[in-house]
Amino acid sequence: MMTVMTETNPEMPTSSKASLKPRADEIFRGLWASLFYSGRTGGKSVLVCSSGSGEGSSTVACGLALAGSEPASGARVALVDFNLRNPSLHRILKLKQSPGVCDVIINNGQPETAAQVLSSTLDVYTAGDVSGRLLDVLRGETVQRFLDTLSGGYDYVVVDVAPANQFPDAQVLAGLIKDVVLVAYTEQTPREAVAQAKKRLEANGGKLVGLTLNMRTYPIPKFLYRHV
Amino acid sequence: MNRTLREIVRILASRFLGMVLILVVMLGAAGVVTWFSPRWYRSETTLLAKPSRMVNPLEQQQIANRDQVSLFVATQREIIKSDDVLAAALLQLDGWDGGGEGPSDQEIRQYIDQNTTKMRQVSGYVNVVTPGGPDATFTQTFTIRVDWPEQRSEAAKLATGSDVLAARKAQAFAQHLVKAYLHRYVQLERQRASAGTKFLTEKSLAAARTMLDSATAELQAFIDQELKGDLLQLINMASTGGGLETGEASLKTGAQAQINAMDARLKELRTLQKVLDTELAKKDSAELVVPDAVTRGNSSVGLLQEKIIRLKLRLNELQPRYTEAYQELRNVKAELAEARSDLRDQLTKQRTRTEQEITLLSSRRDELASHVAQSQKRVDDLAAKAANYQRLQRAVTTAQGIYDAERQRVASAVTAEQLASNPILVTVLGGPSRPDPVRPRRPIVWLNMLVALVAAVIIALAYAFLADHFDHSIKGVGDAERYLGVPVLGSIPKLGRGIVRVR
């Protein structure tokens, strides 16, 4: 049935439609709500990053965007892959890597040219060609303009970025986007690493909205949990 | 409280697998080790200990009998587990057959050098116990326990009757051990006693003898050099009770009386001299008054006085007949005057004599005083010598006493050695028991398992809490807020591979 819809929808010829699995959908909707409907964020753009690599910031960003862009709400969401070191959004969503963010910024082009439409309410900007000088990409004035254009064109912008403790990218973007969500891998990320990431992000004017515990474990069995 | 309890439960639950693993591994290891540890055959020999009543003559204080028994058993344990005894027993077990007294010291030494590991092993098989615990002091029996392990080799297991052989071996070893022990014990006792005697006869007695000799020599030297002729006097003084002090006092009082008498006489003479001086100072001889003392002491003065009185009477008689006998009168007058001048002369002479006497007397008095002082000094000297003499004599007496006691002790030590050469201090009450070959002894499995369980639980708990303490990872919402001060937006549980479905 869905395949039929894809084929019949002429607006998204270059992309495949993606959705969250039901349980994940529920969880990320809750996360979306606690992020945007609780007055914690200043704007409608949010930066998702982690302290180290492999902690799931891309997955969380993807899940957030998918949960927030459900057609019923009608809000338009942009998911931007600013993880130029190890771009992975296109792999998760099975999209093309280019054209993407890098190409737009280096060529000083229009953001719309790189937008890959996933559904009527969700556009994805993949990383693009990341072989160039990445810090120059981030420093340029065009980044600001790029982000401004996006926040003007969409209701919500979710940006994925490289690990804060390993690369300066997150720090640079935190100065532009301000609202940051940190992703931590439960029982693996040391609290010192998270504290360090927090310090780095706040150094450039970013504001840590909150922590998301990824891969959360519940060691206490249910029958005991009620009693302790 | 609730939160702490939750923390503890969380720590335990999150390391549950590791803890269970530790428990299982430790219990399993304990079980396996206990199960496969060697069984052994036990042979026991009970001995009655009669601690020797013979006390060490050098030891002043007697120790209590209880302590003596305990000490004795402890000593026997050392002897039984000593290399010498074990080696002797092992040699005999291996079929040594030299007859008589058992293996010689040289053979034993050689055996020990060649089988060090075996010696250590066998030493572990042997144990000495007392009923009522290892330090019981209320018993005089002790038990030699031989725990001989069963053969572990496959060949030994396959051989028929190997268990019977092992049991028999345990008993045989126990037998040889007791024999070797008793032999060694007698040998040691003999050595100890003879060493003690040797020490007493050679060193202690000689020391006492030397002390006595030196004391005597010292006394003799003192008598020869210091006392010389005074010895008799000293002995006399010492023997006549009060002795020195009384003699000295009598000497002093006699001389003092003499001096006092001389002093009185001198005083008398001096007054007389004064009187004579005043009389002689008179110009007119007729006015001379003769003092009684002079009259008593000098007969010529008395005669002169009588003559003067007679002449005076004659003068008075002649006075009326002055005229007739003028010539006679003049003669008498002249004679009177002559007599008076003679009296003056006599008095003058008397004065000179008195003076001479005073000089003589005072010189004699001084002499006497110096004599008294001299004798005092001599008495002091004598007293000092006497004290020294007494001290030396006492030293000689003491040395003599010690020497006598020492000689007595030597005599008793010789007796002790004679006793020890045939000591009947340990008696075998029950011979080595024969272990049951069918049922060897084995460690108690459930007890070992219980100990292992307790240890494992402790180790598992320590592991869980330590691991949690050193793990700084973020474990939950509480951690994030406590350590970072960051609110948690949400938790994403493990959702499996791929949360996105792409079509």
C-alpha cells in the first residue's frame, strides 16, 4: 500500500519514504515533546551531538526528525547532517550523500538545491562531499546564512553534528544554533566526558537543553523495582 | 534511605551475572578440589607423658606442673616432627635393617639430604594432638597421629589390595615413628643431662673455687702487709666484748686525770710565786712574812724562822740588861739582822726553785698531752684496720659457703645424670591403631563448600561494589542530574537493530 503511495506521489521522486518502527516512534515522539513543547528551547532549531563517537547522535537526530514530522501535526521539519567527519544520515535513510550541505556552502548555492524530500513535511540535507577543508566550511559566513534560510523555511530544524569532544564542529555550530541536545550512551559514556562536552559547548555560547540517555538499561528487575 | 537501598539493589542487579559467575566458579572449584583431594589412612598411637620431676639445678624458680606438662608436650611435638626422627622412621619403613640401635646419625643425615621433598611431605602426614585441643594442659597423654595418603597413581589403583597395603603402611610407619621417637628422646635426655653436669662440674665449681681462693689470698695479704703485729691485739680486742672502744676510753681518762693534777699543782705554784714576789718586794727584811707552803716545803726556812724567833726572845731578854751586856746586845742584833737577811736569801732561792718547778711541770704536762693525742691516733688506725679485717673475713666465709653449695649441686647433678641415662618418662599406652582399609578418611565436602560459599559471597559483593565504585559511566537519570546538573530529556531503551523502516 505504501509502495503504491510512493509511486503515486509525484512530489518526491528522488527519495524513498521512511518511517519509525512503532515502539521507536512512541519514544521519539515523547522526546520531541519534552524538547519543543516544554519551553526549554529558545528557538525552533536544535543541535544534536554526543561527547564521543558511536554514541548514537545521528540515530537520535534521525528519530527526532521522523517523529516530529508526522503529517498530522503539519509542521515542516528539516533534518541537516552537519556530521562532516563521519556522515551517516544518508546511510540510515538510504539517501544519496551528494548533493548536500558541503556542496551548498562551498558553492555558496541555494539550500533548496540540496534538499531531499522524504515526506511532505520532512526534508533531509545530507552531508554532501566532505573531502574538502571542513573547518573552512564551518567558519564561513555562508553557514550562518544557510542556517538562517533553513530556519526561515521550516518550522523545526534538527542538526546532527560530529562528537563534541573530538572535533570543534559542534562548538562552532553551538554558537549559531544555541540549543544543544547531548546524547550519552548509558553505562558507557563516562560522566567526565559529558561534563567536558558540556563545558565545550557552553564556551561558545551554546545552551545545553538536556541530556538524552541512549541505550538505557534497567538493571533492577520489575518485581523488585516496585519495592525499592 | 529509599534511594540508597535502590542504589544497592541497582549495583547488585547490574553485576548480577558476574556475581553468579564468581559464586559458581568458587563453589565448583572448592567442590572439585575437595572431591579429588587425596583420602588418607589414619593410625594413632597414644602415649603417656610423665614429665621428669628432675628440676634443672640452675633454675631458681620452679614452674607450675601444668606449664611443665604443656611445655613437655610441645617439646615432644618438636622432637617427633624433627627431621632426624622422621628420617629414621622412613629408613626403617623402606626396609633398613641394621639391627640394634637403629640407623646411625650419618645414615640419617644422608637420607635427609637426599629426600628433602619427601621429608617435607611426610612431616605433613604426622601430627601430635592432645585430648582437649592442641594446648590442653590438664592431660598427661598425647597422641601421635599419622595420616598416610592413599596411592594416587593409576598403577597403584589398579593393583588389587592396594588399599590394604596403604593402610598397613600407615600403621607400620606409625610404629617406626614411635620407636625412632623414643630412641631419639632418650638420646636427647642423656645429652642434656650430661651437658648440664659437665657445665656444673667444670665451670660453676671452678668459679666458686676461684672466688674462695682469691678471698683467702686477699685476707692473707692484708694480714701480712697491714696488720703485722697488731693481729693479736685486734683479736683480743674483738674477743673481749666491748673491745676497742673501752680500751681507748680507759687510756684517755687516765691521762686526763694526770693532766688535771698537773694543772692544779701548776696553779698552786703560781699563786705561791706571786706571794713570794710581794714579800720579796718589801725593803725591810724584818717585815717578811713567810707563807705556810714555803715553811712546809723548805726546812731551812723553818729553821731560820725558829732562829729569828729565838733571837727575838733573846733580844727581849737582853734589852733590860742592855747596859751590862751591850756588846752581847749588839752581837745579837747583828745576828738577828743576819738571820733576817738569810731568810730573805732563802725566800729568794725558794722563788727560783718554784720557778724551775713550774717550767719542769709545764713541759711534762705538754709531753703528756701530746702522748694522749698520739695514742688516740693509733687507736683510730687500729679500728680502721679491724673493720677491714672483719670485712675480708666475712668475704672468705661467703665464698666458702658458695663453694660448699656448689659442691653439693655437682653431687646432685651427677645423680640426675645417672637418672637420665635411664629415663622412663614416656610410655606407649595404645599401640599404633590399624586403619580400616575399606573406609579411608576424606575431607568433609559440605563443610568446605560452606566455607567456599561464604568466601564467594564476600568476594562477589566486593567485586560488585568495587566495580561500581570505579565505573564512572552515566547509569541513569539520577547520575546525570547529580554529577552534571543537566536535566534528562528522555531515555531511549535498547530498540534493536534499525529503528527506521525505509521503503
